[in-house]
Amino acid sequence: MKRSGLILTFGLLCACGPSTVEAPEQSEDDIAPPPISLVLTDGGQDAWTLDVELTESKPVFFSRSNGDYRRETYAVEGDQATLDRLGGFDTIIPTDDTTSVQLSVMPYSGNIQADYTPFIPFSDGGVALFTGQFELLRGGDLASITALNGNLGAWSGEQVTIPMTVKSNRTLLVGGDRYQDEADIMIDGSGEYIYLGDAAVVHGEAFSGVIDPGLPAWLRDSFDDELSVIFEALSDRFGYSLSDRATVMFAFRGYEGQGLSNKGGALPGNVLALETSGSALRDPNEQVRGYFRWFFAHEAAHLFQQQSGKTADQGAAWIHEGAANAMAGRLLVDQGLRDAARYEASLAASFARCADGLKGRTLEETMRAGRVGAYDCGEIIAIISDAALPDHDLYDLWSTLMTSGDDPARYSAEDYFTAMRELGASNAVVAGLRALATDPVENATADLQSLLAAVGLDIVEADGRIVRIALPG
């Protein structure tokens, strides 16, 4: 998939000698309009309005079409177009030579598998809006869209940046900045959350955010201070601050449902979004409090990782997910926000899940099967890597990884191993980690234990199983 931005280049005409030549003025009429532009008008709890402007009367489809929820929540106004689902993609099909289409959009806040919630409601009536839900791609003809069969990777068109104006009589929070009446944003393939509502904006040292006023006080009251500690510690350890302040959106969706339900993550624009609900939130619970501390530390680590601008090669998610797990776990212990013994026990649990998931598989196969490969195995690889560096740590490894390899936009597993060698890891440990990351693993327990022992990490066993992996002093 190609990615392109809207680039406006101004040329300077220079003359040699005493005379000069002035560049002709460029009027707004000379600038080509974007192929797709949007205006979204806030409807509150009722239908919102999405106006779509096209430069060509050809089909466009929503790149994020998981869940088929638009069938019940979107409707085309008038007869200038139809909305149909073709080959797994929700598609706007203009009629005749129409280039202006208006849709009615009911806010959908249900769960979507493998994607972000389109509209996250806050208990006071505010809403976090995921802008990526409105990304449209030009599909050529209907047959070519249908032939994609739901596989976005098979699309070979040009991905254009889409300007969208969001209009509302509520305050808008976009990238930490507040706007009244309307805000202009750009949709470029990823999407971010923006907030519309009247909740107070919390300002920490490294972040701004909206914490749902309905969130139980036992969670809310300490949240600002703890998040500030997390961001300050990460800034110190990475050696740099975020280029833009992080925006935190923490929505509370009530006590319905057993236990604890959470969804969210780190998004472009330095946004951390989380929606939570469940009966476990009714009464103070240290385990739940610890989970939220870990979640925000893990996701904040991703924001600092993303600062480099590099992303992982396919099959290398264990690098950033495992590092974020290990960074978050150790940071919380060091800041007094997590008990060391509990963290060491959690490492043993990650070890057990990883060893079980790797049986007879490659790491990449384990990642395709679920979260274990990237998160659990990734964390064990990360703590081994950290302990293998005699004079450095994971943060130094990350910095070196970002300058390794020939690709300025992506990093690979091989770049990771190169960075480890540069920082002094032994050839034997690097070879063992490479085998773990690339080859089918027949005896994962033995291989992982051997690597832990090789870097001096103590294993505590009881009743024939590992119950703790002790942190180095």
C-alpha cells in the first residue's frame, strides 16, 4: 500500500546579476483540491452528519470495515449514492455524476474485533471519536473492490491524506489542544481519538487528558500523579521527551458485566485511549489498580518507542511489545508503584505461557495464534536481552536498534541482534535468541531456562515449576 501526503512545493526563481525575477503569485484556485474531503457534524446522542466531497464520481470504500456495523448505523441521505458492502468493505457508490454525498451516522460504541471502538461514550455525555473509522480509499470499479475479498493488503491504489473538519457545539480536544465550534484534522491511514465534551481537561507535566468524571474515586484520585511519574521516568530513561505532549482519554462505561473489561491502546498523535467497565471497579482493589498502572506504563512506553518514526517488520512485533512489557514492569517496581515479588511472579507466568505457546512452533507462528508470542515471549526475550548487556540496558538497546540496519523506516529482528552485539552481548546468547526467534522450538522450557541462566537471571522453582524469575540487583 502506498502512503502519500498532500505536499505543496513553492519554487524560488533566482537570477544572476543585478536584475531579479519574481515568482508568480499562486492563488488558492491554482491548488488542486484533495481527491476526498470530509465534514463531520456532531449530532450528540442522535445521528451525526458526514458530508463526503469527491473530485471524481467513482466508488470509495472504508478501509476499516470490520464488524459490518455500518449496515445498521449509516444511511445515505437522498438518492445521490448508495452504501453497499462489497468484498468485505463498506462502499459508497455515487449515482450518475455525483461528487457530493451526505450520510447519516448513528454513533456506534459496540465492540469491533481487531479494531478501535468508533465512538467511546463518557459517563457525562462526552465522547471520544476515532477518526480512522472515516478513512476512505478510491476503489476504481465495483469489481475490483469485490475482488479484494476483505484483504486490504491486496489493494494497490494510492492512499491519500484526507482533510476532515469536525463541527460541534461542544469543546473539542485534539492532540492536547482545545477548539471551539470546529477543528480541522487529517486522516492518513492510522487514525486517532479526539474528544468532544465538557469534562475538565487534566494537565500533567507530560500529558493532557480527559479522565471520565464517573470513574470511581479510588482510581481517579491518584491517577494524575501516577501518570506523571510514569511519563517522567520514561522520559529520563529514553533520554528524550515526546515531541508533543501525550493526550490521555480514559472512559468509564459503568459497572455492568462480571469482572473487568478493558479496550484501548496507543495511537498516532501521542494519544493513549482506554475504555473500561465491569463489576470489579465497584470497590477498591489493588490488583485492578495495578493493572491500570501497568496498562498506561506499557502504552506510554510505546509512545516513546514510536518517537523514532521506525516501525517493526512483519513478524517482529515481539520486539516492541516485549520491550514495552519489560520496561513497564521494571519501571513500576523502581518507582514504588508495583511490588517486586509480584512482578517476578508475573515473569514466571509469562515464561510458562511462552514455553507452552512455542511448543513445536516458530515464534512467528505463535504470534499469529494469539498474544502469547508478542507479549509473553517478547517480554522474556526482553529481560534476557537486558541482562545480557554488561554496561547497557533495554533503553540503550532501543536507541541502538533505531540506528541499525539500512531501512530508515523499519527495523527487523536481525537489526535487533546486530544492536545487541554492538552493545556487548555474547555471541552465544545472541545466537540462542536468534534461534528462538526464527526456528521451530521443540523444547521451549529448556531453551528459555538455558538462556536465563546464561545471562545470570535466577530462577526460583517450587513443586517442579518456575514460580519466580528474580530481578537482577
